[in-house]
Amino acid sequence: MPIRKGEPSGREPMVSTFPPRFIVALLTLDNTIYHHILDTKTGYPVQNNLFQVTILSRSSMDGDALSTTCFLLGLEEGMKLIESMGDTEALFFTSDGNIHSSSGLKDIVP
């Protein structure tokens, strides 16, 4: 999806983020935050280096599903998924404070 500054097209992308800003950690125990996205192998919340995933897509429903899916997949596999899709871009925020952007956002997000 070509995303350009200052060029409204009438079909602006939708933004979906996991975790949504209104969700506060469900449980903090021994300095570990436990949220509601569970690892299907362990039954415990996913523990990876991701803090947040933001998706830009034409559909907010697709973006919502993709933000959760990419969070589950992790940075590497999530980015591969996004790069394989047309009209979809992503920002991956890691717990070390870095932002990783998909190829369509490289000119906009450092």
C-alpha cells in the first residue's frame, strides 16, 4: 500500500494496534506482565521481545486480526507475513525501545 505524506486518497488506511491503548496489563507478578494473548504450546501468555504491533490496512477488522497474529508470530515471522501481503504495512515495537517498520513505511518511519 503506497503510504505517502500529505496525499489523501479518500481510501486512507486503517490503523490497528495490539495491545490496544485501553488495555492495561491484566496481571503483573514478580515484575512480569501477563496479558491475554496465550501461547498455544504452553497455555501461558506469549513471551517475546515485542511490546506492540501496529498495522496499517484497508480494513480495521483485518488490521485487528493481523496485529494479534503478528504479535503471536514475533518480529521475524510477523514481518515476513506483512511483507507477503499487498496493501498492508506494520510497525513492530520491541521491548528494548526499537521500532521495526515494514518496507512500505521505511521512508516515513526511521
